[in-house]
Amino acid sequence: MVTYIYGQTLGCFLLFLIQIILVCADNGSCDADRCVSEEKGMASQAVVIYDESKISPFHKPNRKFLFVGKELVIKQDWEGLGIAAVVWDAAVVLCEYLEKNKDIVNGKLIIELGAGSGIVGIVAALLGGKVTITDLDEALDYINEVVDDNIKSIPGLEVRVQSLDWTKDWPDYSADYDIVLGADIIYIEELFDDLLKTFLQVCHENTKVLLSWRYRYDRDKQFLEMMRQHFTLEEIFYDSSRDVKIYLGKLIQKNKEKVK
């Protein structure tokens, strides 16, 4: 009897710990006050009920979205590919903006940089764009799977997935694109110079850059200042609920040769 009670108590305690971890994961970090509050609220419960709503959306195996009248089921792989394989708010906000402003991408030649889940490129294709979705080699199988799962069966869409490592591949691309898309790609300071070179490589004087961005670190603003040496940048949209801004950039042609 003693062994049985001990085992049952230990099992409930472990379930309790798991619930606390899931609550903390909801915001991507552990908030001590919130965890203590949850602990007080659950301390008297004999059994902890699993609640999927407490799981951070970034840790879910997939997320569902409705764009252009189509349900998109985006697989996520936090455990395998980390931040590259989840749908971030900046991507969702950019998708919503494009859906409301279809003419920006309809019939245009488009490249998405640092695509991650590929959802922005997928929505641009559904809106009539001719889209090249790019990211590092290790993310391509994942992106291809997401693309195939969602739009492979739709006739007439023009989408391709290609490798683009900003540190070395940018010379392989030419300035053929009408639209350059980027969502939450400003976060690694060591790559700022390479990212800027990539922007300069794929843009001509009439190219429009749509950069969806959430401010997190002071260094992020540093990249925007680097961009302003070569591009005009205008804030064209702000989603206050998710603290995401969208910038419109256009190349200042006379400055393009400075970063070569």
C-alpha cells in the first residue's frame, strides 16, 4: 500500500511539473510570478488535466491559417530545425498585408529571403505571384514538404524552392525581381553585411522590398540604418497587437556599387 501511494503521488507530481513547463512555454520564457500563481491554483488538484491551449504555438507540430480562401496547414519542426521551421508573427502579418493588397504581388516576379516555413511565399503565389522561395540548404527539404502539402495540387501556380546562403550564394542571383519579401530575417548581427549584399544583388531601381519586422534588440535598428545607406525605407504598416512593422524599401541606384 505504501509503495502504491508513493508511486501515485510521484506520478501526479511529475504531471504537475509538466503542466508548469507548458504554461511557461506559452510565452516562450518562464515568468516566475505566473508559474507561482499557477502552482497555487493547481496545488489542491489530485490529477492535472493536459491542456493543449497552454502549449506555445511555436512548439506545436503544425498550425492552421486561412489565406486567399484556402486553409494552409504549416508543419513546424522546432526540435529539428529550430527557429527556421516555425511560423513567426512577422510572417503572418506580412501574409495578411499581401492578401489585402493583392496588386503588390499579382503577376510579379518575387523572391523571398530567409523563408523559414515558406508561408509568405506560398501566400504570394496564391495571390498570383511568380515566386522563388529561398533559404539555407538544410531547410529546403522542410520547405518543399510544406509547399507540396499545401499547394502542389493547385494548377497554374509558379513556385520554386532554392538555396540561398547570404554569405556565399548572392553572386549567383541577378536583379530580376519586382518584389523582395523578408519576414523576421533581421536578428543575426554577423550576417548583416551579407544580407545587405543579398538585397543589393537581387534589386533593381524599380524593385520593391517588403520587410516585416519585430523590434527585439538594438542591433536590429543598426541593420535598418545600413539599409538606409542604399535604400529608401518607409514604414507602411504597423500591427500594434503583435508589435510588427512592415517597411517598404526602394533601391537608391547610385549607391548600389558601394557594397560589392
